[in-house]
Amino acid sequence: MSVWFITGISRGFGRALAEAALRRGHTVVGTTRTGDSDLDAAGGALHTVPLDVTDPEQAATAIAAAHRVAGRLDVVVNNAGYGLLGAVEEASADEARHVFEVNFFGALRVVQAALPLLRAQRSGHVVNISSIAGLAPGAGSGLYAGAKAALGATSEALAQEVAPLGIRVTVVEPGHFRTEFLTERSRRGTAATLDDYADTGAAVAAMQRTDGAQAGDPARAAEVILDAVAAPEPPMHLVLGADAVGRTRANAERLLGDVERWENASAGTAFPS
């Protein structure tokens, strides 16, 4: 059985992943803001530690505590995060910085704290929970999408760096799942609103109205993530949900279309031979 370190197990994907890992008999070291949890160990072993991902010192302390449980770490999951909704221009500098601080820099701190232990083991798996917004951004979530896109890009580079050391990396991009992401516990809106972005505001409002009716089941998603980690060749990107697959394909087709339409002009930018 493996030792899983999962940030943010109070709700959402973090909770679903912890429950699924425990059902399979794994040991889970989960983090919450307070260090308390009401999860049932359900066949595995559960330990909780406090972690505020915005605190530069706490990541190393939490990782060290997790390592002491069994003398190793097998899977490190960065799940803690929140959404910022609103037009890009409407976001204040403080709002922009904070959404990156939690969704990108918080995950980075955990990864950097865990890597010395994983390198020493010459094994391990880093799982970064991103979002379909990081692959196919939509109006009204630009700053959140930017933080998740940064996490995805960093994960791709990291995967190449640590592959020779026996460490694997997967970035998970879920679509709309019935978590608490759209509740006030997990998302914020920009304080400013501008009349010219009424269409963006309407798109955000429409998204918020889907809360509690999303098609995606977090428990099923968690099982797929565990299966992916256990696979002989885990995916670099794990896109979850039919809606996310559709958005990813459409965005990839737009990207390839731009590349193909401008390919000749692009190739003509070299110095003359």
C-alpha cells in the first residue's frame, strides 16, 4: 500500500481522493487549515496535519510530518485552491496576486518541499489538480485560468526533469464536477464590476447557477485518478469529464488552425540563408 499526501481534504476533490485512497487501504496524510478532519479511515490509515499553503514555512513542516508517518511518500497531491471569477480587467492587483499565491505558489511550495524526499527514494508521483480552465480558458475566469495554466506548464517541465530520477508527474484537468467549487467556500468574485463586461458577468452568473447540478461525480473522478497513478504509464495530462474533453479538443483544434494558417509566415522569420 502507498502513502498519499493530499492537500485540502476538507471538501471537493481532496476529500473524494482521500476517501478513495483510504477505501483501497492506502495511508493518507491529509491537510486542512486547522489540522482536523471528520473523515472515516475506512480501511486505510488517516493522519491530518495543518497547512496554510500561503505560508512559506508550513509546506516543509507538513511534508516532513507526512514522511515521518511511514518513512516514505509515494504520492503527493496538490489539491488546495479556489476560484476567482470576473473579467480580467476587473481583477485588482491584490486579487490577482492572491489567486496565484494559493493555486500556483502554494502548490509549488509543496512540490519543492517533497522533491528532496522523492529524489532520495528514486520514486514517487506528483499529482497537481489543475482545471479545464488551464487548458481551455473561458470568459470570467481569466486569472484563475492563468494560475492553473502556470501550474500545468510547470508540471510538464517538472515531469521531464524528474523522470530520470524515477519520479512521475500528472496534472489533472477536471471539467464541471459536483464539488463545492462554485460555493462561497471555494470561489470569490472580483470586487469591481464594469458595465462593458455585462456579457462576461452573465456567463459567470450562468456558471454559478449550475452549482449542485454539475454532471461530474467527484467520487468517480477520484477512482480514475487512483487508477491513473497505478497505471504502468500514467498520463501527463488527465482530462476529466466529457465537457472537459470537448473543450480541450475544441481549443486544440483552434490552436492547430492558427498554426497552420500562419505557418508560412512563421517559417519566413529566419535570417536569409
